[in-house]
Amino acid sequence: MTSDLFRFAAPQAFFPLAGKLIPWFSVLAGVLALAGLYVAFFAAPTDHQQGEAYRIIFIHVPAAWMSMFLYVVMACWAGIGLALNTRLSGMMASAIAPTGAMFTFVALWSGALWGRPTWGAYWVWDARLTSELVLLFLYLGFIALKSAIPDPVRSDRAGAILALVGVVNVPIIYFSVQWWNTLHQGASVSLTRAPSMAATMLAGMLLLALAAWMYSIATALCRVRAIILERERDAEWVRMTKDQMQAAA
Amino acid sequence: MNWGSLNEFLAMGGYGFYVWGSYGVAALCIFLEVFFLNKK
């Protein structure tokens, strides 16, 4: 069983598997997103303090969760690649970075548009906001660094070190609202306490968070396939696969 | 049901700009990411 799973560490074996999984995760992402948006706009009641502006949290919180989670996953793959020299690990890290950066941007953007009506400012240099901005720069730095080094082995190694050093920022983001006196509110949902929000609100947020997970898996798999084809372009199987794909198209 | 009419839905209790600005840009980001992924 284990040896069967490890077989997929080879790009050649992983490529068709990823291709088979993408449609499933895409459909799941679509269905969960529609259900989540329905709950967010039609089932969840108006917030008695923030009015309708609070509906931004249904996109903001899942995007912020994903931005941190994807960074940790990316750093894990990068670390595995650095330690074990597995080719696919570095490719997985590269495949995750743009989606992570996208969610970080969405979290910052939706946060700004929520902050204006709620706090009276689009942006403040608060610990939570600043550390999330640093996360965006870490993602962009990772992408830029990797694309600046043409040799894949060196590129993966340099990227891995940056990703691993930057991972220290993730707990800083997460705990910033406890460690410092921030304008940003504390967590409404945590693993240790019962959530301090209505059940329908929580349901909408969790549905959209799950949709964001499925979306991230689908885009990462799609991107890793493109990276595999690019990096292994001299391999015989890639030439054959490309011929087959062109014949099918 | 929270909304009496489409206009009420779009107005979001006066926060339409902020709410739709958030969801609109998020949708645009996702659209662009999927578009460029398919082009690869």
C-alpha cells in the first residue's frame, strides 16, 4: 500500500493521476461555493451590529484561512524537497504559491473594504494587517526568486529556504490578535472554544472555506501538471503525452 | 428571506459598494487565475 502511494512521487506517475482528480475537485469547489453563497446571502440573517457589511466575512475569512494554510502546505512541500531531493515536491510548492498569493490578496482587499465602513479606514498598520501583507510579499518573493533561477534544482533549493524561513510569519498572523492590542477583532471561530457566531453564519463560512480548499487543490494540480510538462520536457513519456494531447485536441 | 427586491439585494443596506467590491474582485481574481491556468 505504502509503496503504491510513493509511486506517485514520480512525476510520470503523478501526471495522469492529477489529471483524473482535477474535474472532481473542480465540481466539488463549484457546488460548495454555490451552496456557501446561498447561505451567505439568503439564509444568514443581517448582523445586528454591522448590518449587511458583515457579509464580507464570508469571503474574507475563508480567503484569510487559505492564505495561511496554503503557505504552510507550500513550505512543507518545499522542506520535503530540500530534505529528500524529491523532484515533485519542489514542483508542488511552485504550484501552490500563485493560489496562495491570490487568496492573500483577496483577504487583504476584502478586509480593506470591510474596514472602511466598520473602522472608518481602509488600512491601518495594525499587527494583523501588517503580518498578512508580509505574507503576500513572502508569496511574491518566493515566486520571483524561483523564476529568477533557471536551474530547477537550485531554484527549488533557494525557494525552499525562503519558504521555510517565512513560515515563522504564519503563527505571527494567527496569534497577532492575542499578542498585540490590534484593531482587528479576535477569532470568532477557534478550535478551543465554541464559535461566537450564529450557526447559519458559521455554516456559510465553512461551506465557502471548503470550496476554497477544493478550488486550491484543483488549481494546484492543474498547475503542477503544466510544471511537470515544462521541467520534464526532454523525457520520452512527456513527448508521447504531448503528442497524445495534441491529437485529442 | 432577507431581501424584498433585487434593488434591496444590490444595495446591501447601503453597503453595496463594499460588499460587491469584495465579492467582485474575488470573483475576478478567481476568473483570471483559471483563465491563465487553462492557457498554459
